[in-house]
Amino acid sequence: MENPTILRPLGVPLGEFVVEISKDIISDVFQIYDESQTKSVNLNSITNIMKELGADFYEDEILQAFEAMDPNNEGKVRFDVFYIWWVS
């Protein structure tokens, strides 16, 4: 091992990460954070969902993504919108 202090999946360049793309798994994780069962979640939940699915974004990147998924400033993002954004 070249540097044992840096662990990453084989084939994944340093600074990148592997994320989940299975719609069923993404939906399951989304539902965990959709406590009100409205098929929409707030910024805090989106942050947790992204981490759960394997993303490693900075706070400002998450905020930019949330704003892109919530263009009407409703303070929530629906699953269908999140899924399209996530796999794009």
C-alpha cells in the first residue's frame, strides 16, 4: 500500500467518492428522513440523505444543491426532484 493513511475504494481518484444510484435504495433512505411522510424534506434532511448515500459535499455545496432543487424557495425538496438531481 503506497500510503496506508489514505483509504479509498479501488479505482476512485483522490477527492472523489462513490455514491448510491439505485432508485430503490435512494427512495428508502429518503423515506427515513421524510418523517412527515409528505415525500419532501428540508435542508437538514437533504444533508443527512446525501451523506447516507455516500456524498461528501461541503456545506456551501449542499446549500447550492438545495437551492437548485427548491427554486420556489419553499424550504423543502420532493423525492422526484431530488432523485433526478442526484443521478444527473
